[in-house]
Amino acid sequence: MPTKAHHPLVEDFLARLEEKDYRHTGTREEVARAVAQQGSHFTAEALCEALPRVGRATVYRNVKLLVEMGFLCRVLMEDGELHYQVSHKGHHHHLICTYCGQSQDLLNCDFQGLLKEKASTQGFEVEGHTVELYGRCRTCASEATAS
Amino acid sequence: MPTKAHHPLVEDFLARLEEKDYRHTGTREEVARAVAQQGSHFTAEALCEALPRVGRATVYRNVKLLVEMGFLCRVLMEDGELHYQVSHKGHHHHLICTYCGQSQDLLNCDFQGLLKEKASTQGFEVEGHTVELYGRCRTCASEATAS
DNA sequence: GCCATATTGAGATTGAGTATCAAATGAGCA
DNA sequence: TGCTCATTTGATACTCAATCTCAATATGGC
């Protein structure tokens, strides 16, 4: 199958597949391309709908692969639903707007040190953490102020 | 139905039910007692097993009630499974040991201010957040050191 | 092109949680 | 104490996300 689009995520994913001795299949490329076309965050189910010719199990398998390889990250919504979004590399947290639903990354923020220090006073060794922030994005906040 | 045990959680729950014009039923008391007897954290399903004579739907309904009233809080495990644990009142975070599974509360820790400040540099107004920490509790950490 | 094996897809299955609705129960009141 | 009626309960069906199974297919090395 010829490579049509040249989205960096698709390219990088295919390169990484080769690197790790996974096979480069047409289906994987399709999934990666669909992921790249999703806005902000999306559910695995939405991806399935965007890829009607690809089996549900395969979509889930490839999403898992993309997460393991760091191309996608999980976003936990306030109602407990699991979404995914294209990942900026490296550790970061999500700012999820509960008004418009958009998600952005919280940049330049290192809690690990603070968390470790706090937890160590109780003898606890922190190895990992999850942080999700909910509130209003800039646009929604200014709309609220304007009205 | 006579009140047999006098666990504070059970007592407080029953008092709050009255306060909020919910009915004090034998089933609610049973559920509260079972919750009080669970160690650390537990799933709704485990509660169902501990209460074979109570319907699954009723267990879920009462767990939801206990959460709304602040007697229970949700604990998100690293694999995404939802557990519950008896809540210390007030905002707090969880330290979840991935070795023995125990959970403890992270006390005296206020991130809200720091989080708000960081997020506001991106124009985001934080209204809520979730934080879960994973690692080794004191016991598991010292066992690892000893071996 | 051939082969061994990784990958895929249809469909069954699991598991958590919710909806339905008739029957049971609790609480106020006579 | 018994009546009455709204609340609560429980059996069951259902939904939804996600995983498992396994035969069919596609891939990459030779």
C-alpha cells in the first residue's frame, strides 16, 4: 500500500514499527492516519466509527500500541470516560475544559519532586502519578466574563 | 430492624439519611456496615459479593449515595479500575501501593494553589483536579531494601 | 513466488454499571 | 394498631467498552 499522506505522526509510527520488528501493515497505517486526523481528544469507539472497514479489536490493539510507543496518551475525563489524544513527548498533564471539551497540555510543570517530598514524610516512595485538571480554557473563561 | 453494631460510619450515614429525608432502611444499614468492614479499598463488585442477599443495583445505588454524602471516595487504580474507600473528610489524594495494593491518604497537601498558578499562565482556570500517586508503601519499601 | 508467522476481523464473551417495573417496605397519620 | 402511599428494593434485561478466540489473511525474508 503506497504512502499517500505524510503526516509526521504516521511517518514516525511506521518508522518505530520497523525499529521494533512489528510489521508495517496497511491497517496500521490507516489507524495512524485516522488518529492524526482526530481533533483534540477522542474515544476508541470514535476511531472505530472513523474506520468502518477496520475491525474493532484491531483498532483497540493499535491504539494500545500507539500508547505504548508514546504517540498517544490517555486522558481521563471527569465522568470517568477514557479518551486519547496525540501525545507531546515527555511527561505532562492535561487541562480539560468542561465547557467546550477541548484539552490542552500543561507545560513546564514538574510535580514529581514535590509529590515525592510530600509522600516521603509518610514513608511512601512515589514511582508514578496521574494528574488531570478540569476547568475553563481561555476562550470559555473570557466568554463567561464578557456575558 | 435494631441497630446492632455501632460503627461510626454506620451511625453517621443513618443520621445523614434522616437529615436529608432519605428513608432509613435495613438494606442501607447492611450496606453501610459492609462498607465499614472492608479493608483499605474495594470494588463495588466485591461489596455485592459481601452482600449476597442485596441486589446488585441496590448496592450500586447505595454506594453512589455514600459517595455523594462524602462517606466514600473513588480511587482510580493504575489499570483504570475504579475502587472505593472510606473517606477522610475534606480534599485529599491517594497513595496507592502497587506492590501490596494498600492505599493511604496523602495528608496536608494542597496542590490547588500551585496548579491554579501554573495553569493560569496558559489562561486556564482550574476548577477541579484529580491526583493519584502510585509507588511503594513504607512496608513494601523496607522489605525491598532488606532483601 | 513460497513459507512461516504476525496480524486481522467477525463474532462471542466478559465485566461494570444502568434501566425497568412489579413487589416490598418505611414513616406519617388516623 | 392499622392504613396509605411514596420510596426503596431486587430480579432481570440491557448497554457499553473492551477483550478473547480462532480461522482467514497479509507481510517480510528467502
